[in-house]
Amino acid sequence: MPAPRTVLLTGAAGGLGTLMRNLLPAYGYDLRLLDLRPIEGEPDAIAADLADRDAVREAVRGVDAIIHLAGISLEAPFEKILKANIEGTYHLYEAAREEGVGRIVFASSNHAVGYTPRPRGDDPLIPVDTPRRPDTFYGLSKCFGEDLAQLYWDRHGLETVSVRIGSCFPEPTSVRMLSVWMSPADGARLFHAALTAEQVGHTVVHGSSANTRLWWDLTSARALGYEPQDDSEPFAEKLIAEQGELQDGNEAHAYLGGQFVTDPPIWPY
């Protein structure tokens, strides 16, 4: 499909949102920015809570597509996850349906399948249809988002690409991350492919670079036209020297979700 012109970027003040609001305009997008917090240097950004249904509908009105990054991105009490990630995502989908938006790119997470054992040796890559095994309430909220996307496709014809993001940072910061890292440039490539691919219905893809130590299958992402250009391997020697190789006896190293399985980082707000 032709590239949508105006895209609502929720969570635009967050780490991933900041990266994408700097990279996606080069693909020709006019970004409408939304976040709970004001965004420095972006006077036209919309400061709104996804709990405010009227504000969300107003933010959605007139856009061609949505990239949904907003919400809690670490573990938190269920009540907070429910409000921000579950009810907030529902409000966004309802607004999109009401305003006739045709496509959403939903930031799912590796933590939707965090209790999946990591591949070892000659094990096959983790397929995108692996059973969901969330490692936290946060991961559970991403399972909900994927199911909500499927419902809105089946019932309303609203298309979604759910991107199970590994770790999108300028460079990997742990040995585990060498296997799930997505460079910011590859992140922009994947979001662009998700916005422009034909007839996606509801498609789930793994979001990472073409890492030498890759754990999961990128076939469905590549089918969208995604061509990752980066690899975490140049960072491997330094990280392994500092942290050591992953250990089979360490539970945090045994599963895709890593630390989220044993001692998840807690949302500070």
C-alpha cells in the first residue's frame, strides 16, 4: 500500500518513541505526537492520557495510521497495567475504529512469550506462532493487545502489525540482548515496512536486527518487506568480557524473557 502520510505516534516521549520520532520523518511521514508528558522541543505534541477517550479520539481524527508505543514498559502492579496498557490500548482501538483509521502498528514485546526457552546449540529459531507464555503482568498486557488486534481485524477490518520488540537501543547492553537487539535504524525500517505492506490483516512479527546470535525467526517480518541491515555481533566481545557467557544453570538466562522471569525491573512512576 502507499505510505500513509500522517501517522499518530503514541508514547512519543519515551525511549523508543524518541528514537522513532527522529528517524521516521526521513521515510516521508508527518508525525502527530502524543504522550502523557509534554515533549521538549515539540510544542505541537498532544499531552493526553489514553484514559481520556475524548482526547484520544481527537488525537486519532484525520490520521492515516497509528504506531502505538504508549504505556508501561516494565513490570508494575496489575491495576496500573490494566489502566495504562489494557484499557488504554482498547480506547485507542475504539478511537481508530470510530475514525476509520485503517492500520495500527502495535508495540508488542518479547515478554508476551518470555517463558519460552531460549534456543541452544542447533535448536531451531523460535517461530512467531510459538505459544504465548507471558513472564509478567506487562507481558500479559501485550498478549491482550495482540488478541485485541485480532478481534478488531476479524470484526471491524482494522489491520494491525503486532511487533514483538526485543530491545531497541542504540547498542546492546547485555549478553542476552545480543540475541534480541534491534538497532534504531532497523526499528525504523521495520515500522515503515509494517505501515506500507499490503494486506496484513493481523500479522505478528518478531522485531530485531539480523543478529548473528538471533533467537527467533524473522520470516514474517521479512515478508512485510523488512530488510534488517544491522547485527549486534560487533558489541559481543566487549559485553562477554564484562559479563561472561550465558549460563545454562541461571534461570534468567534460560528463557527468552531474561531478567523479567526472575527479577523484573519495576516501572518507577
